Amino acid sequence: MPIFDQRTARVLSTVLLFLAVGAFLWGARHTVIAFLFAIFFAYLLDPVVELLGKTKICRNSRVRAIALVYLGLFCILGTVFYLVGPKLVKEGQALSQSLPGLLEQVQSGQIAHQIGSQRGWSWNTQVRVEQFLASHRDVIVHWASDFGTRVAGVATNAIWLIIIPILAIFFLKDGKSFAESLVQTADRRAQKQLVRGVLEDLHLMLAAYIRAQLILAAISLVVYTIVLTVLRVPYAFVLGALGGLMEFIPVVGPLVAAMSILGVSFLSNYPHLLLVAIFLGVWRLIQDYVVSPRVMGGRVELHPVAALFGVLVGAEIAGVVGVYLSIPIIATLRILWRRWQRYEEVRKETGVNPSPADVRAT
């Protein structure tokens, strides 16, 4: 009896192929991530491009519609920056100038006396906090250094903010052709039907997820900025922008935003810290249980435990980018598994290769 039969050889070759593809994707992960974000950006703009493409202005020209969308986006961003940019830059500069001094006071423990005297702490409490901070000086220095390194890393990759919109143009223009080419790579008709069905589900899921994330981030940015400004929290515009940007990162992002807002408010001797904490808690409940379900529309359909697991694994593998991509990747794996299960069920029941309509009906 031969050691390797034909079936074993096929299994081994498939495993080796997946390992080779995985190794290639890991080696080129930065480029792959850039293309993924370009696809996300294209999904974000696609509804507007489709709408403009049907108007008389574009005369069914998708290229002209894409050009008009990019022109409108540039004008909107320019207007927003003109209106709030000076205030945002001013607060950002003030915060960046004050942070080194605040961190030095934290490392030395002197901030315990400065804040404690204004908040009515007892002398013993001030001394204990000072001793705690002084004894953890190395940890604080390491944390600050690590944070600075991450910020510098993000700044060095700022060129992707230009490259990603450019790549998105190609996906907006030829996305359907790319999808059809992928379908045609399948050998058999049944395989083509399965691939086409998977792509349809992915299209619906990604479209809903990306647009929902943008809407949630925009809502959070507006709410954070307005409420923090009304409460007269220092650096309200910077903290509001941070809260909106962090909303893009599932689970972890809102927590980081809340901790940053509370931390800056505390270090700035803001007197109504409890009000800020209550607002952050109430807004999180409203966002997670009222706004998000209505905006997301149930397209992703992930259990919170699965989402949390994916976020933690994504953070372990690829940091912040992994956290953001974790939810779509898990949702994609779920779509592949459910599609394959339905396909196999229909094939076993009927004895023939099912059509996409039959798979959806199950």
C-alpha cells in the first residue's frame, strides 16, 4: 500500500498552498493592509458614486462621478478644517506643550500635592499618592516612551493617507470587474456559484459595517465636542476629535478615548471630573445599546464575546490596525462557514449542485 495516496497528496498540497499564501500575506502585510483600507474607503464612497452616475451631469460616466465625489470630499474637508482647524491646532499645540511638564510632575509625584490641595485631599493621602507615583516612575516613563513611539510610527505612515484614496479610485472604477474576475477563477459552475454568493454576502456586510462605523464616529465626534465644550473641559476640541477617531476602533477605541478624556481632565485640574465620568458612562450606554444597533442594522451579527476575542487577537497580532480589522475578518470567516454549510446541505438533500438562490433559501 503506498504511503501517499491521491487524496492525501491533495490534502497536503492544499495545506502547503494555504501556508504559502499565509506566509506571503504576512510578509507583505503592510501593503495588504493598505489595499484593505482602500477597499473600505471605496465602500464608503460607492453609494454617492452610484447616485451621481445616474444623473444627467455624469451621463452614466462612472469616472466623472468619481471625480465629482473626490472634488466634493476635498471641498467638505477644506471647509471643515477652515472652520474648526485653527481652534483644533491651537488646542493641540497647547496640549503638546503642557504634556511634558505634566508627565514630569507625575513621575516625581509632585502633582499629588498640586491636585490634592485643590481637591481637599488630606496630607497623608497626598503623601501616599506621591510615594506611589515616585515608586512607579520607571513604569510611567516606559508607558510615555511607548506611547510616543506609537505616535511617531503613525506619523511616519501618514503617506498612506494619500495612497489609500488613490488606490480606492481603482476599486470604485473597476470593483465589479475585479469581483467577476475572481468568480471566473473557479473551475466548475458550482464553485463559481459558491464564490459569487460569498462575494454578495461580503459586499452587504462590508458596506453596512464601513458606513456604520463612519456614522458612529461622526456622531461621537459631535457629541463629545459639544458636551465637553459646554462642560468647559480643557482642550475640548482635541478630546472631541480623539473620541470620534477612536470610535473607528471596536471595543478598545471608546475605552481609550474615555481614559484619555478623564486623564487629561484630571491632570488639568478640571473641577467637575465626576460630571465628565457620568457623561462618558451614559453616552457609552446610549451609543452601544441605542444608536449602534440601529445604525449597524444587524449586518455583522457577531456575539459580543466573539467580537471581544477578535479584538484581543487582532491587537496581539497587528496592534491598532489588527483591532480595527478583527471584526470584518471574523464576520468574513463566519460568512464563508455559513455559506459552505448551506451549500453542502442543499447538495446532500438534492444530489445536485445548488444555485445561489437555493443556498439563500435555506
